[in-house]
Amino acid sequence: MNTAGGAGESGVGADEMLAMLEQMTFIRRFEEEVQASFQRGEVPGTTHLCIGHEAIPVGLAAALGPDDVIATTYRGHGHVLARGADPAAVAAELTGRAMGLNGGRGGSMNLTDFAHGIIGSFGIIGGSMAAATGAGLSFRGTGRVAVATFGDGCANHGYFFECLNFAAVFRLPVLFICEHNLYGEYTPWEQVTAGADIAARARVFGIDATLVDGMDVRAVHRHAAAAVARLRTGEGPVFLECRTYRFVGHSRSDPATYRPPGELEEWQRRDPLIVARDALHDAGVPESVTGEAEGTARERVRQAFATALASPFPEPAVTR
Ligand SMILES: Cc1ncc(C[n+]2csc(CCOP(=O)(O)OP(=O)(O)O)c2C)c(N)n1
Ligand SMILES: [Mg+2]
């Protein structure tokens, strides 16, 4: 249908907003299937889900061009999917199959797909910042942009300060995106992090830094698009602190009992899928149209995992 018209304050048209809702719904259902697959024993190692964070990968990906690159973390499945990696190859990597993005040998925490500008997912906190800063160094004067995503827990690591300083001094085209979900593993961020916000730390280096509503894909997209436009002109790095919340535990079967009662429910009221759906309904898009995202997402996830699980494991490594 022609859904031309606005979907709220962001300037994002309803068609684009609908596409973003579909993508967020797909990532949500994909991650739920990762968890189910993990519990069935099909995913070796561990998993860190981005359920609750979906507005960030989707709003960001819509602002990037095909020549831009991203370095993300172990909580990066959503970024990899949003950049356009083949979902079956992602599912296959998670389940250790030969057709996986990395031949089935990297797994959940190391998803890499150069064809889609994903230069790495990093299990080492801060590794994504270093990789994107290095990419930014090689992109100077080209108009290309390198993105680093990382968590609030990264803000106390040496990498954080070194990369911000280096990128600022050399005016690198790097977009630093902090996915601030209030916890580093099982520790509330304010117990280990001084200051009122993390963006303030970037400003010390003269970096343009903004707090963003990470539950609203329109806000993420608007800020990411403005940042990318600025970065292409060579004005130096930009920092976005996107406030979000993970609706699930840190990893594996973490029941997240360390959260205060009611906190999860409070954030779930601003579930990025609900925020996007409400904006579309307010813009006149009927529920019959927004509801289609659900069936499409489930079918794409079913196909991806069916393909992956039916595919062979890699040959055992040769040992010498
Ligand atoms: C250099 C380093 N130190 C410690 C760890 C152990 N570790 C794994 S996840 C994690 C928490 C990180 O929290 P945050 O950066 O907020 O990311 P989130 O998991 O919330 O997305 C830590 C400390 C690590 N992986 N790398
Ligand atoms: Mg965190």
C-alpha cells in the first residue's frame, strides 16, 4: 500500500518506518529463536541477545551506505542482520555449520561479513572501538564512515579513552555508538561509572556527543543520519549515547534477578517495536498492515534456521 506521509516527529516517512518495524520484528524473532536453539543444545559456546536494543541496529543501518563499515560486539547479531547479512548464514554460524558466515568456526561472538561491511564482532570489550578507529584512519578523505558499537561497560576501559583521543586528534570519520543498557553483565552501571552520562566523556575530547532515545528507531535514525552526513565531510568523530535496555539476561540462561522489581516492565512499555507500531498507527497506517510484519518475520526466521540446521558441519580441523 502507499503509506506516504509522516510517521511522527522524525521526518521518517511511513514506508521507511514500516520497513524499519519489519526489520526490528525480524531481529526480535531471530533472537528468540537463537535462545530456543541454544536451549536445545544446537548453539555451541554462548549467546548474548539484543532483545530490547533493536531500534539501534535498525535505525543505524538505515543511515549507512554500502561502503561504510561497522565493528560491533558479542551482542551484535542485530547489527549483522540489519546490515543485510544472509540470515541463514548467520544462523549457520551460530550453530557451527560450514555454510556459516565464518565457516562455522567463529560462532555467536565473532560474526564477520566483509561483503556487508561488518568488519568484526568482538568479545573483548573495546575491541570494536579499536577496529573502527583503525578503519576510520584508512577512510580519511574518502567519504566513507566507520562505526563502532559498544556497551556502557566499555566506558571504563583504556580502549575507550585511547580511541576517542586518537579519533579526535586525527579527525577520523568514526561514529561511536554506545548502547547504554544500564548493566555490564550483572552490575548496574552507576555502581562502576562516575558522572551522569557517558557522552560527557567524549565531549572532553572535543567530540560532538549526544544522548539519544535508543528505544525509538526514529530518534536513532535521525541522529545517526545527521552524524553520518557530518562524518562524510571530514569534520571528525561523532558520539551517540543511545539509552536502551536488554529485556533478557546478559547471556545464556541468566534470569537477571539482580534487577529491581518493575524495572523491566517499565522499559517494556517503551519496547521499540511498540513505539514504532504506535507511530505508524498515529500516522494512519492500519493494524492490518503493521500486523503483517509478524508473519513475515516468523517465516524468514523459520527458513533461516531450517536451512542452517539441515546443512553440514565443517570438516574437523587438521591437527599437526
Ligand atoms: C576486556 C574485557 N574485560 C572484561 C570482559 C568480560 N565481560 C564480558 S561482557 C562484560 C560486560 C560488558 O558490559 P557492556 O559493555 O555494558 O555491554 P553489554 O553486555 O551490556 O551489551 C564484561 C565485563 C571482556 N569480555 N573483555
Ligand atoms: Mg551494558
